Amino acid sequence: MERVADPKAVLKAALGGRRAPEHDVDRLGQTVALERLAKVPAYRRWLSDLRAVREQLHFL
């Protein structure tokens, strides 16, 4: 279970309340440690799904 009830709101607040936070993804990517991100269940699921697709497409 996720600990943050509304992660989109947290992201919006962290990026300064901009209307389009996707413009700051590059900056966010430079500051987030992958070790910490790996603690997020949704990110782990995404990694697992990505690996499965890469295997299906014979990219691994």
C-alpha cells in the first residue's frame, strides 16, 4: 500500500504548483535516487512490467 494518499498533489507541491509538472521531469530525474525510488511499490511494478515486455520482445 502506498503511504501517500495523493502522490500527484505531493509532486505538484514539490515542483512549485506548476500547471504542467511534466516540464520539470528532467530536473526531478536528476534529484531522485534510484535506490529510494525502488522503495515505491508502483515503481517496482513498472520495472517488473518493463522487464517482462523487454523479454517478450527479445530485448533482454
